[in-house]
Amino acid sequence: MYRKDNKYNFLIPILYNTKKRVLKKGSAIFIHITKNYNPTAGCIALTRKDFLILLKIINKKTRIKII
């Protein structure tokens, strides 16, 4: 995936609606980079600094819950 604005240079995919997919419930949700905290089209966007902090505190067993 490529974007000219570099928002996807760092990316963590979230497994959401991947098993027994439900139409119109969304999919392909990512944690990605942003320069601000404006709303996204369904993803979670963090500043590069906060993204790098998150990487230090999560691991493969970390569960991310979207509410």
C-alpha cells in the first residue's frame, strides 16, 4: 500500500471482520501515522511519536478492541 502523504509508512493491521465477514460492517482497519488527530475513514491514526511508543508496549498477544 502506498500513499504520497506517507500515512502508511508505519502500519499495524487490525483483524476486524475477517472471519465470516459481514457486509457493510467495514474491514481493513489499520493503525497508521497522521500529523494530526482529525477523524479518519475508519482507521486509527496516531502521530509518529505516539505510534513508536505504542510499538514498544504491544506484542503479538496484545488485543485491540474497537468500540
